[in-house]
Amino acid sequence: MVLEQPRKPPLVLLPHTAVGEAFWRSCRARLYRELGYEVYVARESQLKSNPEAYSLLFEDNPWIMGEKPVEEGDLVDGVKTEHQPFKRHVFDPGILKAGLFAESQRIARLSYQPQPRRGLEGRILLDLNISSYRLRPGGRDCFEHIEDFVRRRYPDALTIVRETYDLAVRGFEVHPAAKHFESVAFSSIKEYCDMVASCERVVCFQTGSLPFACYYNRRVDCLRTEDFEVVPNDPRRVLRIDCDFRSFDLREPHP
């Protein structure tokens, strides 16, 4: 007599507004599916405030079965934030462990296939876009040495700037060092992926664009301005990106 295995509860991904975190959370869907879970994205996800990112990472994700509301009995993987006062609620069912998967399974995958952009071959793209609150004095970041470093190390770089993105509403700005470089514009998250996939190397802050640059270009210099450090190719991660990654701690002068 063969006993029927109990059905696993639905696994619901709950991405909030941080696009970098959403990148990694969307990649977790495939691992959950390989463990036999039905995977959904929460209907009440806060990432919906960024429709482009939500579409690319979750609506177009072949390992996600669709949207559903979070219900009692669901396993939830994600973050929900509240404001006034600020609270951050983290949900982790504790299922994904590196030892459950082969090395090849733990390489991050996205479904979007970039379209080549002519004229960027051999060029370095300098992405100096960052959340406005991080540029405020007295915050967690130190930008004192950014301008000197990028002008010395990447004198012929092109800055990449969003042309149709309402930065004031979305709360993003371009670091002032960008004014010293020629610029090239993009108009959507998919076009950003196209452009970083077409150039020689990407230089960016440790922001939400970092995993996209690592994934679609594979050659990235990270300008770190905070204590916390992200290493996308760290082999100890449950999910990692196979890339040539260099991190420069610019809280102090760098030679």
C-alpha cells in the first residue's frame, strides 16, 4: 500500500519596493518549484508600485503560477513595510538551504532575454543612480570620495540616466559626479538590461540595479558607500550570480 504524500501548502512570494531584494526573491521561485511547491506572488505585493519591475520579475516569471492573496496556511517568503512609524516585517519559511541543491541549480536565472544595443561595445557604463534618501547628509552612506575615484579610474565612461522616469516622485537621483561624463539614456527596466548587457563593464553603486548589472553583463565594479556589503557571486549564498565582481570600499580614499 502506497501512502499518499500530504500536499504542500502554497508558497507565496511577497516582494516589497526594493528592486534589488525583489530580484533575488523572484529567483527563489524556481528553487521552491524544484522542491515541489506551487509558487505564487502575493496580490498585495508592495512592488506593484513599480509596475515595470513587478512585470519583469514576477508576472513574466515562468516558475510563478500567478497571483493570489496571502491566506491562512500559506507559506510566505517576503517583506512588508509600514510607515509612520516605520516597521519592516520579514517572512522566511526557512526552507531554502544551499545543501538541498546542486551548484548549477543555485545560479540565479531570469527569463528576460536582452536585445543588443549598438554603439556600446567596448564601453564602460557608469550607473550613478541612487535613492534620494541615501544622498542626504548624515545618512548611512559616505560619498565624499566618489567623484575623485570615478574620474580617475573611468575617464572615458558613459553615464546611464533614465530619461522618462519621474525621479522626484520615485525618490531617485543621479549622483552629481555624473555631470563630468557623456551620458546615454534608457526609458525602461528592460532597456536598462539591454544596455548593460551590451557594454564592456558596468560600474554602479550597491543599489537595486547591482544584481541586474551582474546578471546581464557579468563584469561589474561596485562602488560601496555603506558598511553592509553585498557579494552577488559568493559561493556560500543559496542563490548567486556567476560574474566577475569587484567591490571598492569608498568610505575612505582609494588609490
